[in-house]
Amino acid sequence: MFVAAMWTFFDSDPYGAWLDVVITGLFVIAIAIPALCWLTWRRNADGATDGGHPSFHDWAVGEVDTWTGPVKGASATAEVLLPIAAVAVGMTVLGLVFHIIASGGA
């Protein structure tokens, strides 16, 4: 959503497209590196061939140990994703307001 909002609302000049490409590349790298590390770990982990990894559903209904104590997996997922989603929605709204104001002033 960050990248879509940036390409939609914050592209105002010809040189802005280069900045959009750089930021898109940074987001691709920021997603690709942890994904590749996770895939490598999963392939080389002890007992990886015996199917010992639980499914997401089993993990979500189970408990996850955190520093403050155990919480449900679904709650842990929401606590991690909620701030990221709030910033993405806020950036989209900010871009939409910026776009409306810029088009109304011309």
C-alpha cells in the first residue's frame, strides 16, 4: 500500500519518477531479504524434512511466548501488523488530501 500510494499521489514532476523507482526497489529489497533468509532457514533447519512445522492456522490458535507473557498467535499477528497498516492508510489519506488540494488550486 505504501508503494501504491507513492506512485499514485506523490508523483508530481518528471524527476519524481526516479525517486519512485528507488523507493519501490528499497521496498522490494526489504521484503526479499527476510523472505530469502526465512526460506534458507526453513530448508536447513534440523528436522525440516519431517514436516515438523505447524500450519499458520495451528500457530494462530496456539500461544506465542513474548517478553511480557504468552499471547494468542492471532493477537500477536494483529499487534505486529496494526502499526504498519495504520501508517500505510495514513500515508494514503495524506496523499489523497495532497492530491485534492493540489488539483483544486490550479
